[in-house]
Amino acid sequence: MRVLRVVLVVGVLLGGLFVGLDRWAAGYAENRMAERIQAHEGGLPGVRVDIQGFPFLTQALAHDLDEVDLKVSDLGVTTPEGGRTSLSDLRIAFHGVKLNGDYSGGTAKTAEGSALLTYHDLSLAAQPGVTLAYGGAPGKVKVTATFDFLGRKVTRSVVSTVSLVDAKDAKDGKGGKTVRVRADEVPGEGIPGIEAAVRKFTDFDRQLDSRLTSGIQLTALTSDEAGIHLTLGGTNLALAG
């Protein structure tokens, strides 16, 4: 009985040591990944990496991680049109991550995630003089534009539909997605040319996935008081670093 008790105590101690070592190794790997992402992207704020599954050490030795979660509080984006904005609260879960032999990178079988595009940030991506706000229903935004028309300053607000369409350079659905804003209706007020003038500012397309990991695309969106909620997804993703 005493021998059994000793064996049990030793087993518990060794198990505790293994768990502690495993958690330390996982934490070290997570911190190193976050540091490399921050350095590669020029100092991204709020980067966090979480490696799921236990034990971590056996996954690492097999070069096969069940799931790696990436969180970025604010990701700056430059649109192909030259505008600058950002995606907030970016979260991506990479599943079935197969690491390279030297751990320098790997591939993920699938990925899914989300991000928030606030109305302030969407306004930054629009033309100067244009601001956006919640439109009162999912998929709707209020667009207000101030511009010169026939020698006088004019301000008009319209309710628009925000949607997701293939980017202009999309090939077989692999060229990225574009956030599209289109006014549902522009009151003409009997003034020739006013609708075209308003739509010149209120209607626009913006591609916002240029800095996402290659292979990840915007797949859906909706809107509420907080902003535009983006859904992300992808398969067979190449991961560097």
C-alpha cells in the first residue's frame, strides 16, 4: 500500500511537471509568433496568438497543430484606390496547421474569422467630404456627402445598401472581395444632374482584404450600430513565419 501511494505521488508530480512544461512551451511559442507578426507588419498593436489543444509539445514534435488563433486589435489597410483605413478586432482561427520542417512557416487546411469595420473607418475609406453611419437596418448605411454643385456647397444624405462583390480583378472567385456602397434612391428635387452628382460621392467600392493572409477572403457582411461586421474564410493557406 505504501509503495502504491509513493507511485501515485510520483506520478502526480511528474504529470504536474509535464503539464507545467507543456504550458510554458505553448506560451513561449505563442509569444514568439506574436512578436514575429508584429515585427513583420511594422509594429501591429494588440497582436495575440493562442495555440489550442493539449498537449502542445506532441503537436509541435509532429509539426501538426490542431488550431492557431490570431487576434489583432487594429489592422491598417491601404485600399487599391489609395485610401487608408483599418479593420478592428480582427480574429482568425487557423485549423489543421502543418508546420515546415524548420518551423519557418506552414500551411493551414482551413481558416475562419471576423473583423469590424467601424463607420468612422469606412468614412476614411470613402471620398473626402463623405461620412457614413448606421442606416437603421441590417445591410443599410446612411451616407452624407458635402460637395460643390453649380457653384454652391451642397449637403445630401441617402440610405444605401452595403454589400460584398467580387473584386474587379477576381478570377474564379480568387481575386478578393470588394465592399460596395450604393444609394437606394437619390431624390432629384427637379434639379437636372443632381442625382448623378450625389452618386459620384455616395456610391463607391473599396477592396479591404489586401493585407490579410494570402488565401483569406471576405465572405459575408452585415451591419448594426457598431459598424460593418465582416466574415472571413479560406482554405489551403500558406503561412509564413
